[in-house]
Amino acid sequence: SSNEASSLFDRRYRAFTGRKLRIPLIYEDLCDDVLTEERPRKYVTFVGPAIPPKGADIFLKIVEFSGKHKMGLDFLLISRLEADARYYGKANLKTFHKDRITDEEMVDLLRQSVVTITPYRTARQSSVVLTSYMCGTPVVSTNVGGLSEFVYHLRTGYLLDVSASAEEWLKGIN
């Protein structure tokens, strides 16, 4: 589904001589209505397990920096897995954790988001990016792998290096 995924396939299956097709990820568009003033967009949202490859530690640094400097941003962590204790008890961070998150719940949460952040260290593609776009939510992302094929800097989102500081992430969010 991305040049990155295709490149990894080529490296793993060097002897493959068949035809290789690249197809897009396809999702049902559930975001056909607009938020009302009663439910404004308010969150900077991270979707996925709080693990290092997804850049959850980067997300946490952004949350902590924003809280320390009283930037007035509200953050949301959405995951099927419960995060460790570091992600709880922060005034500016709400967590949504359920073993099974329905499509409707995910859409409802993303429609409440000002921006989705994907600080991934590695990626082939991301359904988080595509679902965010369906909900009219831009994406602030690392410039890695397949993500940069879908996040267009200053058009549909903002791209940063993996080593970007919390301040740089907040610039992209703003």
C-alpha cells in the first residue's frame, strides 16, 4: 500500500518474479456529518498502543511540555491496550481505552480532534492517517516510510523528523 511496503517486500522476497500490485487501503467513509457548536473539536489525538515504535514516548513529551508551559491544549490517547501509569493523572491528557473500539466510536473521537499526531519511528502506511482525513482532521507526523506518502506538508498536515523537539511538534500542531 506504500512505496515503503513495496521496498520491504522486495528485500524480503528477492526471488519473487510474479506481478506485484500496489493497492490503496480502503475504508468505509463514516464521517459524513459536521460537528456542531455543542461538540467542538478540542483534542490533539494519538491513536494506537503506547509503545516505542508508534512514538508514544514522543507524544508523552509533547503532552508534558504543553502542560508545563500552560499552552491550553487538550490531548487524547485512544488505544485498545491500556497504557502504563505514565499516561494517567495528567490534567491535559484524556485516555480512551477499550478492548474493542467500534468504527463509530473511532470516528466520533476523531471528529472531536483538532489534529491527529503520528510520531511513529517506522511505518509502511497508517489507517490512522486515512481515517483522520475522512473526518476532516489534519495529521502532524514524522517524515518516515509510508507516512510521508500520505501526509502532504502544509497541505494535509505537517511533517517532522523523528528527532524533532516537543516545541517543534507544537509548532506543527499550531
